[in-house]
Amino acid sequence: MLMVDWPSVMHIANVGKFSHRARRDRRQRQDADVFAFAARDALALVGGNAYQVPAGRRDGNVSVAQETNGNLPPPSASVNQLTQMFGAKGLTQAEIVALSGAHTIGESHCSSFSNRLYSSGPNAGQDPSMDAGYVSKLMQRCPQQPAQQSTVPMDAVTPNSFDTNYYAGIVANRGLFSSDQALLADQTTAAQVVGYTNNSDSFQADFADAMVKMGSIGVLTGTAGTIRTNCRVASWST
Ligand code: HEM
């Protein structure tokens, strides 16, 4: 689970923690696996493919939020940066485009994209790559001094469905983050984005495959790591 950003992991893990699957056989099921099951089950609940998740991950000895920093691309990332960062973990550019489709569900804090609405400095103003109507709507929800907890849905049309509207939004210049909209600026990724808007099945299949692959990144096996008795607490015993 190294590459999934923490908001999403915590979001889906909350669903998983209370699922029958997590409660059953609790002592033999590692928390790292629970996270992967939770992601799969949460997606299935909102319309995603119920893909097969291989089990057997062991848990880390420590959990340090700062350790994710170097692994997570910023919302301002270009396609090249995304390709480089995810590529370093073994994911292809096509897999990144598919995984980005996770932004069809969930919410973002205003602070994650407000630079696209109110930038300062030599290029002050609104991001010209963003649809003007969308900019106005976002400015209403996110004034220049928004309440710290203000959020907006990342897919403005169907925020609670796992569908291809995230990609349709990008085609309409309504990608929320620069890293979303950047997928339209590159010829190869743009073709994939447009392709998904016409073929939901291929998005669902590619997303499921990429999630399984991502779930195998940095997996601890054998005697590495530990098996946590409490998911929130790192334990040193194996
Ligand atoms: C491509 C690079 C990615 C970038 C730059 C990125 C960036 C972000 C940002 C900035 C937020 C909003 C955080 C906030 O302000 O609260 C967010 C939310 C989210 N991301 Fe990503 N993300 C990326 C990839 C992914 C991937 C691969 C997944 C899952 C497979 C994912 C799933 C989510 C979900 C579900 C949320 C919403 C969380 C919530 O509702 O609380 N993201 N992402």
C-alpha cells in the first residue's frame, strides 16, 4: 500500500475495519491485508469490480506518516513527474492513468487545489487550463480564506459512484488537480483518458489489475515486519 495516498487508505480502511471479512479470523489476518481487502470491498460497494486480492502481507514495525512524503506525488505533478515517481515503484504510465481514476470518488480539501483558483506572483490568476465555469463553482465552495475543513467532491458529477466521470471531467477541462488535468496535456495519456470515457469496462478491468499490482509493492513476507494485534499500534513481536 505504499503508493495510495493516506486519505484514501484511511477512508477505505474505515470501511474495511468493520467489515465481516476483517472481524473473521482476526488473529491470522494481517492488517496490511485488511487495508488491501478494505480498498477492494469499498470500491465494490460504490460500483467497482470486486477483484481478487492476494493475501499474506506482513505489517511494518513502525508507521511514520513522514515516510510517505517521498512516495506521494503532489497534486501539482506533471505527467513526467507522475511517471517517474510511480515508475520508481514499478508501475507503468498506463497503470498510473488507470489508478488516477480512483479520484472518481471522495473529497479534497480546498487547500489541495486553491493555487489553481488564486495564485500569486508573476502568473497570478486562475489556471487557464481549467474550465471557467468550474473555476467559478469552486471559488464559491472555496473562498480565498476557506474554513480549514472545507472540501469539494473530486468528481463533481457522480462523487459517490465508481465510474468514468472522472475522465469525462478531465476531457471537459474540469480535472480538480493539476495532476489530473495534466493527463490531457500528454498525447499518450490523453488517448487513454478519452478511451476510458467510451469504455467503462476497460477502465474497471485496468483499474483492478493496477490495484492488485500496486498491492504487491513493498510487501513484507517471511520474517520481515510483524503481525499487528492492533492495526493502529506498531508491535515488535512476530
Ligand atoms: C496520481 C497521483 C495522485 C495524486 C497527485 C493524488 C492526490 C490527491 C489529493 C491532493 C487528494 C485530496 C487530499 C485532500 O485535500 O484531502 C486526494 C484524495 C484522494 N485520492 Fe489521490 N492522488 C493520486 C493518486 C491516487 C491513487 C493511485 C488513488 C487510489 C488508487 C487515490 C485515491 C484517492 C481518494 C479515494 C481520495 C479521496 C479521499 C477522501 O475522500 O478522504 N489517489 N488525492
